[in-house]
Amino acid sequence: MEDDTTPDNEQQQQINVELSDEVAEGIYSNLAMIAHSNSEFVVDFIRLMPGIPKAKVKARIIMTPDHAKRLLLALKDNIEKYEKAFGKIEGGSDAPRFPLNFGGTLGEA
């Protein structure tokens, strides 16, 4: 005999997520800087361009510590799934060194 009743605390909640065309295009970032206080984490997504010593923050996300931890676990889970499907991601263990060099000549003003 199957029990098709689910306790209230186990029911899946559906969320209607809207994605505008502008947001769906995404923003490229090749550096993230993270700061935190006792009540929030601030993640700045930055785009560095080769040979240009100035970088712009393209997006800033502010979240609670609880949500930051959930993001960490979700990223870990997704990286494991990615590596299982496509192979190990090389790198990622070295912190960026400043100034960053993209292999080209440094920009001059």
C-alpha cells in the first residue's frame, strides 16, 4: 500500500521566477571580491580587461550569511556535477595576484 500523503513540511514549494531579456543576457565576470559583516555578505563581480589597470564592478550581490552558505553548497554541488560530466576543472586554487597580467603588454595612458 502506497502512502501518497506528504507532510506539510516536506511539500515542494513552487516559485514563479521571472527573467527579463536584459538579465537573461548575463554579465561576464572574471573576478569576484567578497566582503562580509556580521549580518551580510557582499559579492562584487568584476570584469578585468587585458592591459587595462582599471576594473569595473559589473554587479554587486548582497546576501545574508545563511544564503551565502547555501550558495557555497549549491556551487560545490554543481561543480561536482560539472566535473563528473565534463572532467576536472583545472586551476582555481591560486588566488589572483595583482596586478593581473593577461599575457599582453600593460596599458599606457
